[in-house]
Amino acid sequence: MAAAESVSAHEAPTAHNDSPRPDPRTASGAVSGNASRRSPASSHSCRAGDAVYGFAAGLYPSNHPTLPEANHESTEAWGFRVGVPRVATMVLTAQAIVLVRRGDVDEAADRLSEARRLFGIRSEVDRSVFAVADLVEGMVALARDEVDRALDIATRRATQGPTFPPLALALLGEAQAAAGDAKAASDTASALAALGPGAPYPAALAAWVSGLAAGARRDPPRAVAALGQLDRAVTGFADLGMPYEEAVARLDRAPVRSAGGHPADDVARDISDALQVLDRLQAKPQADRARSLLRELGRRPAPPPHEESRRLSAREEEVARLVAQGLSNAEVAQRLFISTRTVTTHLQHIYRRLDVPSRAALIRHVLEASPASEGTSRGRADT
């Protein structure tokens, strides 16, 4: 199909435990293998891989009210410290997924570039690590309305032995529908359905792609016959505990319900329910879409939670504090066990959120907002 509270990759709902159990959300029935055969580094790598799959599949823990924090440095830093770039690469990819859904598309692209730089030449030989990264590049392309590029990426990943068939086919179907190729999107929906039976995640994706193939986004009146498919998608994602996917499917269904003669109040209520979820998840692009749909129905949507846009994450606050102490980007990166590029990305976010134009202005902001005892600087500020 894209946080005030932080959740590390270890806390993702598909995270590994010592007694692996079949996961009905996957076509194969299981994500992880047997941990008893793994070294500690391998076990951490597999946990990070499961986390990436969970984020890509939209499986966010129900006890976290927002999309997971896009700064999972606990696992990323672990990868840097012990020299396991695979782990940090996976976490950077998970961060990119979250950032796309939050509308931070350029930052998501930066995380993918950092992942490829970190893993180096092995990105070309260890495709298992970069299978999801390729898919996220397709998500970035779709978010930028680069439909042809998204279609090219999705076609390659869906046809060349995909590591995650449901995700690859879902991206392919969405791109085909965006390109107006209803026949190809319908065929992809059939391929998703064939990943079962007994696999509810591919089944929900198949129903959703069927609705897109019928024209839910491009020509809602033509898609009225596929309303049952969109109903099944909404129900399927709800049963799986996937709030983002459920909300997006509700938005895709709303214009089709209107075209099918459903009462405007019922349609607006459904959109408003989805909007509440999307605002809570800080999924701005889809939240903006929900507000647009409500306005088309003559309803006034709830205002966006602007106050959250100026709130720094815990990691951003830490970066700002260290910068105010006079540390350079390289020194901040060393202190936090992250890359210098990641520090630069954090600073760009901080400048935008706090509306400050420069490093010097940020230092003044931090010092003015902090007690004198906490604002001691080493006496130099990098520019």
C-alpha cells in the first residue's frame, strides 16, 4: 500500500521468539526459522528481517498509537557496533517504509541510499537483504507519482523469484491500476489469491487489488460491481490487525459506495473513522486524501494535528542537545553509534520542525529552551 512513541525493530509484532509458530499472514506460513541453529549475530539479523517484513506488511503493535518511530537506532546502532551491516541495512529499510507512509518520501529515499552504501557491493549479491528495499523504492516511486518507474521495479521484483511474494504482487497490482492497466491488475489480484488458500494476508491484498483493478481510484462508478471485494479487503485487514491497510482500503471503498448509492452520512462516517486512524498513525498523505474526500461530500473534516509537526522525537532531541554542546556531525554520529548521514538527516528534520534556518539558530533555540545548567556548550559550533 507509509511518531510520538518509539518502537524498536525488536518489538515489531513479527519479531522472532524461541518457539516459531506459523504466521497466517504469510503465504508460506512462517517468517522465521529455528533460532536454536543461529549464532547471536544471525539471530539478531533474523529478528531485524522479521521486523522489516512486519513494517512492510503494516503489522504495527496495537499498543503503540502511532506509526513506529522512524528512528530505530537501537538496532541500527547495534549493527554498527558489532559490525553486522545486514542488521543496520534491514532497519534502515524498515525506517524507509514508515517514512513513505508518513509522507517523508525524500528522507525515505535517503535511508535506502544509506542502506545500499552501508552494505556495499553485497547489495548486488545478497538479494535476500535488498528484496524489500527494492519494493520500498517502488513505494517511493508511487508516492512521487512516478508510475512507470514503480511499475518497472514491481514487475522485476514480482517475477524474478520474489522473497516476499504478497508484498511484491501488491505493489505490482497497485502500480498497474495506477497506470490504468485493469487487465494486468486483475491478473495480479488472481496471483495474490492463488498464494492461499488459508492465507488471509494475501487474500486481503487480492481483494484490495481487485477493487483497484475495477477502477476504485480512477473511475468509482465503474467499480461498483467490485464493492464486495473492497468490503472483503476492509474486513480482512481489520481481522489481521492492520490499521493502516484497513484505513486505506476504507478510503478506496468510499467513492465506490457513494457511486453505488450508499447514504452520504454513512460514507462520511466511514471516511472520518479512517481519518482518525491515519492522523493517529501520522500517515499524512492518506490523511490528506481522507480530508479531500470529506470535502467532496460537503463535510468539514477535523483539522490536522499541527502541534505534532513541531514535536521532536527522542532521537532528534538527543541530536539537538549534542549539537548544542558543540559536537560536530561526525562526533554526534560516533556518540550515538549511527552514521554521519543519519545525523545530517536528523538535523534537516529538526530545522524543518522547529523552523530554524541554521545550526547556530538551533543552538540558540536549545540553549534558550534549556535550564542554564543544561545548556553548557563546549564553546564551538560547526556550521
